[in-house]
Amino acid sequence: MPFVVDASVTLAWYFEDEEHSYAHRVLGLLDGEGAVVPGIWCLEVANGLAVAERRGRLSTADVSRVVSLLLGLPITVEDTTASRALGRVLELAREQGLSAYDATYLELAMQQGLSLATQDAALREAAARAGVPLVE
């Protein structure tokens, strides 16, 4: 069964200086299960790569390689409609004390009945409160 994966896990796949044992376990699950992400994932990952390049953590060639690898992974991008973003996502952000960005991942997992892979402590806690299983 697929799962929702957030940008914190995705970016950790490509940064050698970050703790990434959890992220690598999640990456290993992709082959058999695939993942689903909200549209905001693309922007968050692109921003993370741009900042990493600007700070010298990744070269332009590294970023191109990462993008190529990401595009080859079994990840389905789901559209988050304006009504969901301004409706349930906003409600979850309020209820759980999350950014709207993080609430988008939680809402997608809830809507599709999927588990969530994240390294973000606040999002993990919110998922537990909302009854969303975590990928371990």
C-alpha cells in the first residue's frame, strides 16, 4: 500500500551530513509500495535543493542528478484543490498547530487512509493525535 512522504524525508535522501537512517528505510519501501505527495511537495523539495545549492551543500550538477533521480521514483503527486487548502487543510493547521504546508501532508494521509513518513517532530505528533499511522 502506498504512503504519504514529506519533503523532510525526501531531502534527507540526498544530504550526506544529515541523519538519514529513517529516510533510507522509507526510500527502500518505495519500490514495493510507492508514495503519494501533495502538490506542495514539489515546491518544498525544489526550495530545499535551491537553498542547498546556494549554501554550497550541493553543486548545480548534484541538483540536476537529484531531480533526475526524483523524477524516476514511484511517487504520485496529488493536486490539492483550493477548497481543500482553504478548508480542511486550514482547519488541521489550526487544530494541530501546524503550518499549512505540514497540514497538507496530514490531510492527504487522512483523506486517502494512508500512513505518513516524516522526520518532522511536530507533524509526527499531530499524526498520532489524528490517528494517522506513521511509517516506521
